[in-house]
Amino acid sequence: MRRKKEKTLGPATKPKHEALNELAEYIAEQTGKLAKQGESISTFAELWKAFCAVKSGQWSKKTKENLQCLFAKHIIPQIGSQRMRDVTLTPLQLLLNKLAEDGFSKSVVGQIRTLKSCFEYAVDEDLISKSPARKIVMPKIRKKPCEDS
């Protein structure tokens, strides 16, 4: 049986086994950096920074700006200094309820999805065992009354 010749795009500068070894070293180096980063994440504010670094490539520039502004203004001051293991459902739900009571739009309060994603990231990275945000309930948003002139 004849083997089909594999195509190589561009010049092959090194043999396959050398390339695989370099790839394995690179992966080990990057994985080690993430493990070290995980050891340094203890508060929600640090988790938010790590989450943004990982996920911001998937966000548009405007989304990134909006999320960072929203979290810096409303969420980080409330729970940013708390240790991740100490954040529970109650303070998160109270924070969300307060945003709704203060008249913020459904889209602002709806950014709780991002908060949930942030905690899911922490679970995936084995920083916490389960997400405190998984059972958050979206409060009813009262529409502002229309003022007739």
C-alpha cells in the first residue's frame, strides 16, 4: 500500500519530533503560568481581572468598556475585597436587587450573566468548588413611569 505524501505549507524547518517537543514545552510553560496565577487569585477583584484577561478576546471593544465600567462602579466596590470562598448567594442577590430597586435598566441588571460566567470560570480553574451565582434570580424591573409634559 502506498502512502500519500503529506503536504507541508511553507518550508519544514525542523523534524516532526522536534516540533512536538517544542510544543509540549510551550504548553507546560503556559500551564505553569496559569497555575501560578491561580495561586495568586484570592479576592473577587483578582478573579475579575483574570476573567477579563481570558475572556476579553471574545468581547467587542464596546462590550469590554461597558463591563469594566459597570463592574468598577457597582460590583467591585461591594464584593471586590471579599475572598472568593466567602462570597455567597445572599450578597450577590442583594446586590442585584439593589441595582433593580435603584432603577437601573434591565440590560444593566442583566449583566448578572457575566457575573455568573466569572464564577463559572473560577469553578473551571478549580479556584472554588461551586459557583455562588448559579441560583441567582433576576428581580422584576419596574418600568419608570412616563412623564407627560
